[in-house]
Amino acid sequence: MTIALLLLGLGLALIVAETLIPSFGVLGTLAALAILAGGYVAFRTDTDTGVTYLILSGVLIPLSVLAGFRALPRSPLAKFLMASGPSFEDGRATDLRDDALLGVEGVVEAQLRPAGVARLAGRRVDVVSRGALVPAGTRVRVVEVAGNRVVVAPLSEDPPRA
């Protein structure tokens, strides 16, 4: 039983290694061979030992695959391959000037359906309304700034007639 358990342990370690190291299936094949050889040794010892080995491997193989996938994002290879994109925390994903727009009034340049463009503080800004269609030429006020999302509302409740 000791040799069977050692072969199972080797197979499980190779499964984890397969998820972390690109071997094009070589490590996975070696893992399968080690687990099968462990099963052969366990059944040659005794049928009860073989059944115990099957149950043990049936539980531990999925757990080792899960462990490999959980360790994958922290592996050196994954850190090398994955690009770190911009985030709202580092400010690269947002225009820092947008924070100063809260409460600023401006004019809609391109109809908001609900997204469009308004001229605010002397520059063109991509804005959204709160779901309502706002025609071009309507005066609006910035009511919310969240990340790169600038929300505006018309100054008057009566929309201008076209």
C-alpha cells in the first residue's frame, strides 16, 4: 500500500505542476501513468486496498486540480503572462479632471440617449443622463461623478421643444 500511496502522491503533485507549468500534456500524462500504476499496485495487493485507493484517488484528484487552479494566479508564470490593466485606484482609467465637474453646468452637444457629449467647463465630456432622452442644446448640471462615468440632469424639468 505504501508504494501505491507514493505513486498517488506523485500523480497528484504532477497534476498540480501541470496546471502551473505549460508542458503541453507531458506532466499530465505522467500524472495519469503514476495514478494508474498506483491503482495497479493497490489492486495487486488486495481488492479492499484497491477499492480504498479508487475512493481516495476519486476524492484527491479533483482537489489537486482545484488546488492547482487556485495557485495559478499567484504563480510566477501567470504573473509574467498577465498584463496588469488600468484600475480606478491608480487613476489611469479615469480623467482626473472629471472629479472637479460635480455641480458644473454645461450644454449638451450630442443628444443623450442616455449617453452623449456635453460641453462642461470648456471641454467636451462623455456624459450620461439618468435614462431620459436629452436633446442637443439643453442646459444640464453634473449630478454624479463615479470613476469615468459623468451623470448629468437637465436644469429645467420642461425639455426644450424641437
